[in-house]
Amino acid sequence: MKYRNLTKQEITELKKQNCRSINGWENVFVSHYFISQNIISVTFSGKNYIGVLSDIIELPQGSKDMSGIYNTHIHNCHIGNQVYIKNIGSSISNYTIEENVIIQNVGSICVNTESSFGNGTVVCPVNEGEGRDVIIFNKLSAHTAYLMTFYRDNIQLIEKLKEVALHESSKIKSTQGFIKKGTKVINCGTINEVNIGEYATIEGTAYLENGSINSSKDSPAYIGHQVNAAHFIVSSGSLVSDGANLRHCFVGQGCEISKNYTAENSLFFANSQCLQGEACSIFAGPYTVTHHKSTLLIAGYYSFFNAGSGTNQSNHMYKLGPLHQGVMERGNKTGSDSYILWPAKIGAFTMVLGRHYNNPDTSDLPFSYLLEDGGKSVLMPAQNIFNVGTTRDVEKWPKRDKRQGSNHLDCIITDALTPYTINKIIKGIEVLKELQQKANPERKTLMYKSTQLSLTSINRGIKLYEQALVKYVGDELIKLLKQSNFDSMIKNFNSLTKENDAWLDLSGLICQKNKLDEFIEYIINNKVDNYNFNNFFQEQYVNYDFLKSQHCMQILETYFNIDIKNHSKTELINFIQEWINNNDKIKASIIMDAKKEFNQKSKIGFGIDGNETTGLKDFEAVRGSVETNEYIQKIEAEFKEKNKNAELIINTLN
């Protein structure tokens, strides 16, 4: 936009409208089509540029007014077309304000020094002793943060990652902040050194300092009432509201932090929802959920996590300070009043109930129940693998993805059975069989890494894990055969060596270890300008289905002893038939678990003022019945369809 000086007539009109310029009117520049009528009671200082202010605009309160600047002090600002600024208590200083922005009833919006607007802030997740510090920046993904947090042994990598973060932060550094087009800032207190992206709404906030709100038109961010945040970044599509208090935090895309939630030195990634409780030095991977006022998450790593009321951890043994950490692998849940003494590591998709003081490590036994019995930690391996809660969780995560548009920073695989968890299951079978060998009639209870296992639960765990392997491989095999690309898969299939069969969960992204190792080498040996982390992670995400198919074929070969390159039709048919029988057992297990929600105990409290018949009718009116439950019907239909496809494939092979 081209600017010019004010005319003498325009200066006279502005003075009549109670306007003044401390540094002289020659430092106020306006667009060619500037009109002065809508600038009233404004003090200018420094050098200012003003666009066209001529349209009637709709205000958030439902009223209308002329775009313009009213009752405000403007210092060193670029103000775009059709902006509405009114009632600023102190000043708006050193900001570029783009077109169609509304700013009304705000204490101050200032940049007082050179700032990176939250970029470059050091956050200390997982370890309060600052041993795992992460430098946050606008494009930070869960996967980059994971490397920066947990790969501290690779000193060259960590130095490069810090260099990248600081390089990205330096590109943001400026003495001028921005408020992008379409944004609304209404009824707020103090806003210092905060960049605000397109179409954001900042409403009723108390205090914002040194931050970035990376909003976009297709994924706007909302910062709401009584929010108090400093040294932060909030990503697109996220909501921070209702008295949330953040210090040194990164909030990823599609998150909600609200209802007086308090967090410091914490990272929250895509679709996390944290309400009412407290976080201190946590790494909250995708879909971390906590809703309860009494819940504290501290010094831990979580993802796809659901915290029950009163969930708590301790990381301080009163020796050298709060140095201990915990890892809750993907898909874990905690029951009400659960407690874990860090350090501890809990395997994927584990349900934790009760209080655990013995520093358990169940990472090689996923899909388990970890229970407290008389002060002891009791593990029931694989018990959580085919229940209705786990099945529903896996289905609901994609439906709860709040991210809009295509620019997703986090690449998320929501499956329960992945190459990562399957490799854990194979390891789990090995562990359980070793324990099985140690059992005898006099020793039916065994200890494993501070947890107690019964021989019955060990035997059942092996059986359930093996069912999971059949399901995992069979599901993929049926899909490939149905798509008629099984032959091409075999043609491209390379038996993976033990070395490159390792898989990792990079906070939501399931990735081959050898691919990550190659990328780490690339990072170490190249200049920071050449990096695009998100391209690498996106590539792994796109290739996941193919690589998973290869992994399934490898399991078919190494675990089930079917030579995939020289198989017979009989071998495939027998395996598919086993898969069908296995499916029937899994379906029965899931539905049996779902039916518990309809048993007699579940009907307690229904028909409060009536008899048993009234109670049954009340229950069915509120909860329905086994026969009408949509989820049970859906499970029945899905398994029936899968078995039907398998029968057709068997007929084709025959």
C-alpha cells in the first residue's frame, strides 16, 4: 500500500476531533483514499501508517459502527484497511494491524523491546531438574519435541535440534508485533509482545506476555476469559479459556486448555484436552485428556492418555530433589485416586487402578491391568486388549480430531495394534513364557519388575497376546487379498532383519527405527537451513500402511512359520480359517464386556420411586438394551462383514 502525508485540511479536521500528534503530523502517513471523519480522540506518537477507514462493520456484541480509531493512543503502528480500534487504556505500541481487525476495550497492546514472541522459550518437560529442556518454536511438532526431550544421549543431535529451534526463533525476532487480518481482541487486560494470527478471537483475557497465537482462517484459535499466560505458543484451532494459567508452555493444534487449568513447563500436542487440574513439567502427547480438579500430572510423558479423578504422581524422594520421571506409553488410563511413584514406566494401553509405590516397569507387557491389592502392584497382562473400552477409544480418537485444514504439525497413528505394539506383544509372550517356566505347584505367584503376576493371569496373557497376533496379521492379509495386490506385496516383500524391524512411537507417529536413525544422521551432517522436520514425519505417516503390511508379512513368516514367498494355498486358507475362529472369540469377548453395562448391578438407582418393573423401564428409557445398543450392533455387523470377506477369499483360493 502506498502512503502519503496528511493534508492541511485533514490535520485541521483531526484536531477538531480531539486528535494530536506528539512527534508532529508529518509522522502520520495515510493511504491515498484516507478519510479523517472516523478518527476521534486519538493521540499519535512515533511514526504511524493508517489505511482506509470507511466501512460499516459488525461488532461482536451485535451492534454496528464505522471502522475507525477512537479514544486511543497509537505509537509506531501500521494500521490496515477497515480496522476498528476503540477504548485502549494505555496504548497500542509497535504493532502491524492488518485489515478487518477489531480491537475494543483493551488495557494495552505493546512491544517494548525486540522479541521472538514466545519462540525460543525454554520449556522443561518430564524432568523438573531441567535435564530435558525443549526450545519451543511455531512449527514444533510432537515428534521433534520427542527427539529433543528423550534423545539426550545423542549430544550432536540435541545440539543440532537446539540450533534449529533457535534459528527458527531468530526468523521471528522483531521490535514490531503483528495482529493478522480478521482478528478480534475484545475486553482484555494487558497484552505484551504477543503475535496474533489470522481470524483469532482474544476475548476477556487478563494477561498475555511473550507469546504467539498461530491462528488461521480455516483453523482459528480462541483465547478466552481470564486467561493468564506468559512465555507461550498456542497453535491453530486451539482454545485456551476460562481462567487457564500457563507459564512456559506450548499448546499444539486442536487442543483445549480451560476451566482454571494450571500448567507450567509443559508441552501439549494435538487434540489434548486439559480442564480444571494441574500440570507441572509434562509432555502431553496427542489426545492427552484430564478433566478433574483433583488431578495432578507431573514430570511424566503421556499420549492418548485419560486421567481419572484424583490421578497423581510423585517425583520427589527427598534426596536430590524432584528428579524422577515417569513414562505412560500410548493409550493408558488411570482410575479414580490412582497414584504412581516415579520413576515408573507403564506399557501401552494399560489400565492403572489403585496406588503403586514400587516403581513398576510394565513396558514389555502392553494392554494390561495394573491393580493394587493389599499395597502390592498386581499385573494382569493382556487383560485390556479385547475389551469394549479399548475398542471404543481407538474408534473415537479420529472422530475427536479438532484440527482443521491440511497443515497438521503432528502426524498421528491412532491404531491400537501397530508394528510398535505388536513387537511389544511378541516380547510380552517371551517374558510370560519365561515366567511360566519358573512357576510350579508351590510357586503360582511370580514377581516381574516390582509387579506380582499369578500363573493363571500369565497363561491367559499368552493366549490373549497370541489372539492379537492372529488378528493383526489376519486383518492385513484379508485386506491385501481383497485388494488383489497380495502378489505385488510378496514381490516387493523383503524379510526384515532383526536390526531394522524395530519400531518406535514418536509421540503419536509409528516409525521404523532405521528410518529415524537415517534422518538423525542427516540432521547431524547438514546445515539447519536444509531441514524440514515435518516433511520427514509426513513421509513416514504416508508410508505407514505399506510398511505395516510388510511388517505383517514378516510376522506371518517369522512367528507363524508361513514362507510368504513360497507359501501354499492350503497354508493361507488354514491361517484365514484360524483368523475367522479367532475373530469369533474376540467379538464374543468385546460384546461380553459391553453387556456388563446392562447387568443387574448397572440398573441400581433406576426407577427411583417405583418397583423392579419401573426400574427396568427407566433403565431401558435411559440406557437402552443389549438388543438395541448401537455400538454392540455395530461390532456385530463389522465382525460379520469381515468374516464374510474372509469366506469369499477362501472360496476364491479354493
